[in-house]
Amino acid sequence: MIKSRAAVAWGAGQPLTIEEVSVQPPKAGEVLVRIVASGVCHTDAFTLSGDDPEGIFPSILGHEGGGVVEEIGEGVTSVAVGDHVIPLYTPECGQCKFCLSGKTNLCQKIRTTQGQGLMPDGTTRFSLHGNEIFHYMGTSTFSEYTVLPEIALAKINKQAPLKEVCLLGCGVTTGMGAVVNAANVKPGDTVAIFGLGGIGLSVVIGAVMAGAQRIIAVDINADKFELATKLGATDCINPQEYGDPIQDVIVDLTDGGVDYSFECIGNVHTMRSALECCHKGWGESVIIGVAGAGQEISTRPFQLVTGRVWRGTAFGGVKGRSQLPGYVEDYLAGKFRLDDFITHTMGLKDINHAFELMHEGKSIRSVIHF
Ligand code: NAD
Ligand code: AHE
Ligand code: ZN
Ligand code: ZN
């Protein structure tokens, strides 16, 4: 048993508190990881808000981390002590029906226990004063030490700075991956991106890399437009400045609608706008944003009858163990930058401030340094 500084979420809407939790050693097939850095994603805030049907408390949130293997459990062969790794909330067992399908990255090998805040054997490795603390998304990166199944670790190049590539543990991979895996943006295409946080801006860089000709960035916070433009957005639109529904504005701007749209907010109304701004006959809209319990999407079925497609994606459709190391190599090769996304860094003790900055619209990504 080791001690670890961790930010514990006690209940919906409550601030995290920094505790010295106990972490049990890794069991068979598990790995103890020392987290070096973790980004704070909107999904952490979503779960902390109480809107997540799978939210469990007390738990240790965090799912956008980078770290170093500290200890391996019995039978672990694919990572060794000292390896640099990115925790995967979408693991890759390589053996389940989903992994073998060639159609999805949604490995289901441990999904049930993961959603219950537990390791695959149905127990937790975290406790405080003898009381159990639950895992979150199978990753719990807001802890100095965390335990993960071997299948939930991507081994990456040690040259990569963990304080930056931790963002590939969720946000940047999700956005970039969605462009090529969920959509299939081609040179010359027109895209619209709703929400310019870490996810939406990653869609922007993915769209630029794919050769999109027109990239329409939509947000109600105009402060996001400067970075969106720097990254390659060609048009920035604030829906609050228009009298007409934003989908109508975009359809007018684009001679009938965009080829692809991406919803990166988690709002069912903007999901509808994102679908309806797509071009008749072929436009496709990708839902990335996560909406709260009880929320449902709607549109006139005629929107689909007339050729628009509605789809969604988790972790950008990227298979973590086989494909994420390649994203790290692309980053090291200078194919995209991560520093633009890191607007704030702070120690674990200031983690509640990271949530405040997000809610105030002042950050893209805060990265916690352990
Ligand atoms: P964020 O808070 O950093 O950014 C959200 C952006 O949306 C902000 O810029 C905000 O101003 C903007 N926004 C809010 N309401 C709006 C509105 N009505 N119209 C236009 N813009 C609006 O969040 P993020 O970390 O970028 O995450 C975005 C969403 O993606 C969240 O729902 C998150 O849970 C989800 N997410 C999903 C996946 C996945 O795998 N599907 C992965 C990561 C994050
Ligand atoms: N638990 C929520 C859903 C949350 C959700 O959709 N999570 C995404 C990743 S968001 C990362 O920032 C995801 O991976 N979804 C696929 C999965 O299997 O969870 C709920 O509504 O129950
Ligand atoms: Zn995330
Ligand atoms: Zn699998």
C-alpha cells in the first residue's frame, strides 16, 4: 500500500479536496502509474456537476493524463517499469468482439466495471481512512499514483513531454480523430465546428490537416475566436449576434450547408443546429459533446430523409494502444502543436481553480503538474 496525493470528488457540485489516499498495489494484469501531468476536460466538470448518469462519489476524477510506469502486476508484459504511458479511458484489448470488428474503437472488455468506478475484478484500489474511493473512467488521473488495467495504457515515446502530450489522453485526440475517423474530411471540404474549447479547437487543427477549405467556428464566447483563427478557422461566428437560427445563417453562408459539422459543446440544441447546417443530400454531423442525464436530441426526420447523416464518436474513434503512440510521434515530428491549448498550469492543490477557469470561459486547457 502506498500513499498518494489525490483530488477527491465527494459529491455533485462540491469542490474537490486534496487528500492523502491509500493506493493498493497492482493486481494481476494491472499497472501502477505515477501521473506526471493531467489536463482538465469538460467531461470531468460534467461528472462533477451531477449530470453524468454514471457519476459515482466519492471518486477520483481525471482522464487526460501522462505518466510513468511505477510497478507492474503479475502477468503484465506489454509495459515495463519506467515506460512512459498515456492512460486510456477507451482501452484496447484486441480480443473482444468490438476490437475485432474493425468498425469501432469502443473496446468493451472492461466497460461494465469501469462505469461502476471499479477495476475489472470488481474492487477499487483507492481508499481513505479505510473507506473506499471509486475510480473514474478507469483512469483517475487526478491522483499522483493510479492503477490501471494493462489494456488501458498506451506506451509512448519517452522523448515526448508528458506535460504536453497528456492532452492526447482525451481532448486533442478526440477532436483530431473525429475529423478523420467519424467524418472523413477531404481537401476542399467545408466544415462547421460548434464550441471552441479543447475539443472544438482540436477539430479545427484536424480540419486544417485534412485540407478543409472553409472552417466555420461557432461559439458564444468571442474570446475564443483569436486562437481559432490562429489555428486555421476561416470564419468565426457568434450565434448571439444573429436574429436567425444559426443553422440558417451557416446554410446561407455556404451555398446550402457544410459537408461536415462537429458539435463540441454537449448541448442538445446546438446538436440540432449542427445537424441542420449540413448540406442536403450528403452533409454529416458528428456529435462529440456529452449531454446530461435525461437530455435527448431531436430534429425533423425529414432532415435525415433528405440525406443528412447524424453520427457520434468517443475518443475520436482512435484505438488507444495501436494508434495513440502514432499521434505522439506526429506531435514530435511537428505536425501539430499542443502549447496553444495549454492556457494555464497549476499544482494539484489549485485544481478547483482549473474548474472555475473552465466555467468562466477563460481557459482552453488547464494542466495539473504533480
Ligand atoms: P469547453 O468547456 O472547454 O468548451 C466548450 C465550448 O463551448 C466553450 O468555448 C463554450 O463557450 C462553448 N459553448 C457553450 N455553449 C455554447 C452555445 N450554446 N453555442 C456555442 N458555443 C457554446 O469543453 P471541452 O473540454 O472542449 O469539451 C466539449 C464537449 O466535448 C463537452 O461536452 C465534453 O464533455 C465533450 N467531450 C467528449 C469527448 C468524446 O469522446 N465524445 C471527449 C472529450 C470531451
Ligand atoms: N457517462 C456518460 C457518458 C460520458 C461519455 O460519453 N464519455 C465519452 C468520453 S468523454 C471524454 O471526455 C465516452 O468515452 N463515451 C463512450 C463510453 O463508453 O463511455 C453517460 O451518459 O452515461
Ligand atoms: Zn475528456
Ligand atoms: Zn476489446
